[in-house]
Amino acid sequence: MSRPELLSSHNYRSDGRRPKELRDIGLTLGSHGHADGSATVSHGLTCVLVTVYGPREAKNRANSLFDRAILNVNVDVPLFSGGGSAGKKRGRGDKRTLEFTSNIKSTFEPIIQTQLYPRSQIDISVQVLQQDGGLLQASINATTLALIDAGVALNDYVCAMTCALHDTVPLLDLTSIEESDLPNLTVAVLPRSGKITLLTLETRIHMDRFEQMFEMGGAAGKVIHEEMLAAVKRRTERLVTAMGKGGRDVQHAGAGGAATAERIRDLDFEMEDY
């Protein structure tokens, strides 16, 4: 079976997008009720769930730090997600999994204000639900939202995007076919300061092409930032609405209790008269 054409003569990609067009983005905060913070992020068919536990007391005090929190990252890539060879599960000791875990940890260690949580630990669990390219960018974006949902102090948002080069045409938000066939990079930017906290390059490219891809990835990160802000705003509005509804329920319960007490007093008077 022949592979689909990555970029047609009419400048359309294999999935019908333009070169600089992003896939549909889904951002959901608070999707896991038992975690301190959680987020589900999808870029097209790639979907990742990240849960955050902590900051909490370190399980192993011997490894805790007196002046800051330690960051633990765990990545789970199940067979049903579509990654790896058929019938082969990526374990924690797999080279790609270790590299993936290291990238996420090194991305967020300088961003989390760990000095605010001494002698504690923050556990980040990345669960890959489905993958079709852009797995690292989806995991970083989901981790950012999960940390925000957990109330962990951050210096800035971390917004990631994958970019590739087809001849001289840059492509954004890659599918798995594009990632496997084209030289690509993943860049994680801090929108407020414009700094870069992660940059991974899968193959060698010319410096001029690298600069073009780098600028495109940074610009796309700002678009992701706007989507994140909207998702956090929606989550905040839901929480405020729930708190307001809870307050009204308490008020109604208080009014009902007062009415019940009044009826009891009336009944006492009636019994005395009897």
C-alpha cells in the first residue's frame, strides 16, 4: 500500500489541512476527580490525560529537599493507544519512554515555583490515551493545565507545538505519518516572557530552515496559550457557579431549618394548651 502524499500540489496535507493549520484542540480541566489536579488535552486524534498529586509530604524523607519540592514524572503508554510495535508495550525502562519522561521533567522543573513547597513532592502522571503525532506537545500542554488545576504556582504557562519542514514549506501540528517522514522539532515557549523551556530536534537540518521552523513553532505556541486561557476561564466559571449554588443551598437549608424550628415551637405551645 502506497503512503499518502504529505503535501499535494494544491498545498493541502494528507488530512486536508493547510501547512500552517492546527488540528482541532480539546482542553478539559478537572477530568479526574480523585487527583489534586487533572487535564485532558487532545490535538486531533492524539489524546493525553495528565493527573497531578501534591504538593504533598515526601514519601521518602531521605530523598526530600529542605528548600524546595521534588518533581516526579511517570509516563504510561498502553498498547491500545496505538504507539510502538504491535504486541509490544513500552515499559518504564524503555529508552523512548525515559527520554520522554526526562523531557517533561526538565521542562517543568524551572517553571514550577518549587521553593514554595519545601520538603514535599509533586507527582505528575501522564497517561497516553491515543496517539497520532504530536505526543510530546500534547503531554506538555496537558501537564501545564493539570498543574494549574492543582493550584501549583507556576512562573508562566508552558505552551508546546511541533513543527516540520516539507522541502521549504513548514508544517505545524504534525500527524504520526508526517513525524515519521519529515525532520521535525518540538518547542515549548513561555508566552509572557517569550523564553524557550524545551527544544527537541529529531534530525539535522540547515540553520536557515531551523530558524524558520523555530519561529513558526513559537508563534503557534501563542495560539495554544489563548486556548489555554479560555479553558482555564471556563473551569473557573464552573467552579464559581458551583460555589454560588452551594451557598444558595446552604441558605435555603438554613431558612428551612428556621421554619422547622418555628413549627416545633408552635407544636410545643399546642401541647401545653392541651
